[in-house]
Amino acid sequence: MTGRSAENIARTGTAFEVFRVFLMLGLTSFGGPVAHLGYFREAFVVRRQWLSERAYADLVALCQFLPGPASSQVGMGLGLMRAGYGGMLAAWTAFTLPSALLLIAFAYGAPELTEMIGTGWIAGLKAAAVAVVAHAVLGMARTLTPDKERAAIAAAGFAGALLIPSVLGQVAVILGGGIIGFLWLRGKADRAADEKPFGTKVSRRTGAVFLLLFFALLAALPLLAAEADNGALSLIDRFYRAGALVFGGGHVVLPLLQAETVATGLVERDAFLAGYGAAQAVPGPLFTFAAYLGAVMQTPPSGIAGAFIALFAIFLPSALLMIGALPFWERLSHAPAARAGLSGVNAAVVGLLAAALYDPVFTGGITSDLTLVIAALSFVALAAWRVPAWGVVIAAGAAGFAVL
């Protein structure tokens, strides 16, 4: 795939095509943000070849730098690259809606969901996530660490991520990979000069407007909410701020959400914890926990209206940042010196994903001999039999339900 230009890989698609693929991912992508990146790679790099391995790694690296949920931002970027703004909206809607609707149903006390929490099928799904992430890490390593220099950067990134288990540690690993790549990989940058990594349809001027809008809303919403004394505007402010100020995504957002809801008396502590438990058992991004919180608010808006206001507000910063940053990141990646740095960044991303494969994916997913067997069989199905990731997930969940 390295000899093909992105013009041949990133063919123009439709929003419906994007929606259809992401809906399947939204229904089957269990295991958290790192697992989601594995599902995306299998679906869009390996099976459909919407973009190259290096372009995908560049996109992942960009989203590691931006605040917000990294896997959802990668999905937004893929939809934007494939079918413009409509594709971006389709990708976000399809990937987010299944888990959001399940959590809203849980907020209304659906007994079927309550019974699902903690049962054997969840353990099977977590084991499948181990296989998906392992398959992705190995595939990316073959392409992005083809020589001893980049393998060394990946190993250093793996060690750094494990020894400094924090968002700052992850950012330091990526920055370190870029600096080492810039200094050490001159002449080894392996993206062809004419390869366009993303093929975005966003101009730099438009990108600058969206970046300004992101910061303007971050500054203005607290003032407007305090002045207007409006429940809906206050809800938008709280969840927009949570989505805009969290780096690392996933579980990192929970302290911010707790501070904005439980500490302020808007959500009862027991209700918060119950919803968090339910969020672990549904596919898709953990940020859809916001929909549950919006539904169980003690003051209006709550219910369905509160759920969708909170859901929209927490993801809005990610959308603005993705549209704003992607054209600048794409242009930067064309410069020869920047390509050397990005080669180092991509190698460091392999190390980061390998560290996440160990903790929390492996440590959380392999809890018994049977879960190890399910993970091993899932990996063979992916790597040798070329079974789609969604099929592996469904089979693993069924196996876990039957034997665990």
C-alpha cells in the first residue's frame, strides 16, 4: 500500500455509505477507545482501503494531541475525509447513537439492561477487544516500524507509556517520538511526496474559523449561562466544557462530569455510579455517558431533551477541533522535515497502542483461562480467516454468554 497514492486510496464516497459502515461499528465496537482504533483500522485501512496505514496513523496521532474522545475524533476525521461534512455527521451519528439510546433506555429503568451488567457476555466482548487491538498493533508495527530506528522509538514509547501512565505521559511520548524522528530519521521518511494523507475538503481559512469558534464558545458559554439563567444553556455550558478540556478521552472525562453534575447536585451520586456501570456494557464511545446524565438530571431540561442536549454539547468541541485542525495538520505533513518527525510520531503511536494493549485491554479482558481461549480464537479468526471484526465480536459475546 505504500506505493499507492492517497488519491487512489481515499476515493470519494457518500454520507449514506459512511453511515452504514459506522452504524455496524457503533453496534459492535466494545472495549473502549483503544479497541475502537483497532476496529477502525480493520474496517477502513485493511478491508475497505479508504486510506493508507500511515495516513491512519497520522490521524490517530493528531487526535492524541487534541482534547476530547480520540476514537470519536478519528471517526469524525474518517467521515470528513470520505464524504465531507455530511460524512462527518454521518460517522458521528452512526457510531454514537446506539450506545446513547441504550444508556437513555437504562436511565428510564429498562430491566433488560440491568440484567446484562456483569454477565458472561461482557467478559467475552472484552476478550474479543484484546484480539482486535493485538491485530491492529501488529499490523501497524509491520508498516510503521520497518527498521531498527523506528522499532527503537516504538519500544521507547511503549516503556514511557507504561512508566508514566497519564495523559501527560502519552503527550510526552508523542512529542518525544516526533523530536527523535526529526533528528534521526531524515532521509528515512517514507511517505511519497505526492501522497495526500487525508484528502480533506476543508480549507485552512475554514479551519481557522472553526478553531476560533471553538475558543469563542469556551469563553462565552459560561458568561451567557450565568447571565441568561436558562437551564438548557447551562447544560450546554457544562457538557461543552467537559468535552473541551479533557485530554485522553474515555475514563479521563469522568472526574469532570462528576464535578459538573454530582458536586453541583444535578445528579445523585448513586445514579451517576449506576450509569457509569451501564456505560461499560454498551458499545461505542464512553462519552455517550453524557446522554444518560442529561436524562437523569434533577432539574430541567432532563429526560429525552436533556439527554440529547448533553450528548450534542459534549461532542461539539471535538467536531470543531477536528475540522479546524485537520487542514493544518495535512499541510504540515507534506514538508520533508515534518515527514521525518511524523515517522517518529507514528512509531511512538505503535508503542502507545502496545502499552494500552497490555493495560487496560489485556489486564481487563483476560481474567480467566476461558477468556484467554476466546481472545486467542478471536485473533486467529481476524488474522488467518479474515473474519470481520463485528463478526468476531458477536461470536465472542455469544461464547462468553454460553461458558462464562
